[in-house]
Amino acid sequence: MAAPSLLDLGFFITESSASPKHVAGLMVFEKPEGSDAGFARRLFDEFRTHTAVKPPFNRVISLSPTSLPRWQEAKSIDLGRHLVYHELEPDENDRKALYRLVARLHTPVLDRSRPLWEVHVIDGIAEGRFALYQKMHHACADGVTMMRWATESLAKTPADHTLRPIWTQERRVRREQPEDEGNWKLLESLWDGTVVAGRRALGLGRLAAMLALETANLTKNAIALPFIATEKTPLTGTVTKGRQFCSAEISMDRVNLIRKKTRSTLNHVALTCLDLALRRYLEEHGYELERPVTIQMPVNLRQPGEKRAGNKIGIIQVELSPPTDDPYVRLRNIGFSLRGVRNMIDSVAPEAIESYTILSNLVAVAAESLNLSDTLPPMSNTLVSNVPGPKDYLYLAGARLAEMHPISTLPPSNLLNITLVSYADKLFFGLIATNQVSNLDHLGTYIGEAFTELEASVLDAHSR
């Protein structure tokens, strides 16, 4: 079987009970009109009949001290260990109760003795809704891949009741080179490896030069320096066990109106709201940042049309806006910063970005393992990622998917991760944090308030 990539392997090496390395999604459905209370339970029972588990959902990781890490096909799969049914109590089935359950499900590490995924059906949610919580190890898939798989498992119309469970679909996965393909294939592979190594070395050299120029203040916002974020905020430190989850959502019509009037991207608008919300949250806890908020931002390194499993991402540091009371100025500052970052990414080989990600995170992991995350500067103030979702409503056995909430993992020294997903007519913000973070729901409220302030500022500027 195929070997995990170096980046995939890193998720296993850095995993601990306090810092599990899986990603997940919470999908909330509206039951079909006229369906009874047993709809979700019957759906779960039907899920259990789909026993043809396909790669990579049938694979386990072999991590032996005497051999190289390998993915291996599981000898048998007990779906009862991967599919779980939950029913909320009638007097405790509101949004907060749902999020508490999801946080509890997201806390433990996945058992490496079996394939690294779980699907939970959550029934009894208020307003006649139910949910799927789908969880998979980050070494198996990145957020973009997980979103594609989740989308492919759903129907495009309410009339299509065909079930396509995520674990039963054919996927393109890495494979080893067959031995009978000849020596020329080996030579071709060696040549390709040499070319990639060259691109990696040149790209790393270019990145090092950019960081040196940034250190000397000779460039601005080509790429932010790691480990210069403000120390000792409530959002940074040693990652501990226990999770909490909350979310925020904004109408895409409102987002698109701002984008049109300011010629901005969705990322520009979302990060502007997050910048103000994070500052407001920190001020609430007695921290006023004098420098820009610095985030870690994953970037997709896949080529167009590439659909292999595993991870193909890099993580770079991005400075948001210097302190300002003007939301419109904040939006322009962030737009400038992101354009510089985009130009940098486009000028460097993807292999170099991937290597930079591994090297910088090794330093953060070393600090975490030595219990220095509470004293040394963190990699960033938080991590923010954006996973594009489907533009149209999707369905499961006639039930409309109403909400998509992303739930990610925490990097070393960061107690909060924020992931965005755009779906149909909403932009969803998924906030996952350790139990150390107080009043996480306040941050969700501040995101909505920040958007309203940005919207008012933009409309006022364009009405003059």
C-alpha cells in the first residue's frame, strides 16, 4: 500500500490526546415535509446496510519502529465502530445543546487500530431537524477534499432519495508503483524526484530571501514573519484537552453586495470582520494589540482537477490590518496584505510552500513538547481557513441540507481555529477552541456585529 506523504505523516507525529489531528463537519438538515419522528433513525439504520467500504475509508495506518509508515487495507471493518446514533433530550435540544455534543465528539483522538473516520447521526434537534457530524483524520484528507467528498455524497434535488454514504464512494488515492512497469518507470520517477527537489530548493531560497527582506523592513506584507504575534493573549498558549464549539453565519447576499461595491473577494470581507471581532474579543479580556493581528492561513496547493486523497496544503502567516476605527480602511488594508501574499505564493513552487509549512511547524511543535508555548511567542494569534462549499442546496433522502459548519484542528500554541464555509445563501464561521477560552460565543456575536459595521461603512461611502 502507499506511504503517507511527509505532510500527512506530520499529523500523526504531532497528535496527542490534548491535540487530536482530525477535521470534521456538522451538517444540519431539515426533515422532509410530512416525515415522522423516526425519519433520522431509519436513515441511520439504512446507513448501516451500506457495508462496501472503499478507500481511503477502509485503510489503517501502520506506524512501526522497525519499518516505514504505510497505509494498509483493514482486514475487517465493523461499521458499528464508525456509525453512531444520538438523540437529544426533548428539554435539551437547542443550538447550545447540539454544539456541546459536537464539542464532546470532537475531543477524543481517533483509534489508529481501525480506519480513521466516524459518522454520527444526531436526532431530536429543535424545529424538526437532524444532523450529521462527520469526522476524519487530517492525514487522510484536507478540508477541501473533505468538502468535495461530503458534497458528492448528497443529492442535488429533493426527489433524488438515493443514498451515497461518504464511505462507499470510489476515490482516487495514492498507489505504489507496480514492480512490473519496468526500469524506465523507475528512472522516470527518479528524474521527477530530482526536478521536484530542485524546485523545492529554489523555492525555499526565494522564501528565505522574502523573509529576510521583511525582517529588514524592506518589503511589506509579502509574507508575515512567524513567531512575532503578540504574546500571552487568551487565544494562545499550550493546547490542552477538551473542546468547545460555536458558529456564526452571514447572508451571502449581504457579502456579495459588499464585494461588488468594493471589488473585494470573499476572503477580504470575511477577514475584515474577523479582524475587528478578534480585536474586540481581546479588548474584552484586557488585551489591546498595538500591531496587526497575525493569522496562519492554509493555502490550497493542488493543481486544477487534482483529486487525490491526503493533504496538498501549505500554511503561511498573514498580517491583517493595523489598528483602525474605520471598517472600510480595514478592508483596504487587508486587501493589500492578501494581494501581496497571493503574489508571493504564485511566484514560489508549491513544494517550497509545503516544505516551509513543515519546517515552521516543527519549531512550534518542539516548543509545545517542551512546554514553552505559554512563554514563547506563538506562530500567530489564530488560524483561519476558507473552504469553498457548494453554491446550491443539497439533499439527503429528501431532507434539505440547511447548514454546513466546519470544525477543524488546533495548531501548536493556538487555542482557537476559525474555518469558513460558503454554502448556498450563507457564509458559515466554525469556531473550535479549547475549554480554556472563555466566552467563545461572544466572539461569534462580534463577527456578526463587525459585518454590520463594515456593511454600514461601505454603503455610507458609496452613497456620498
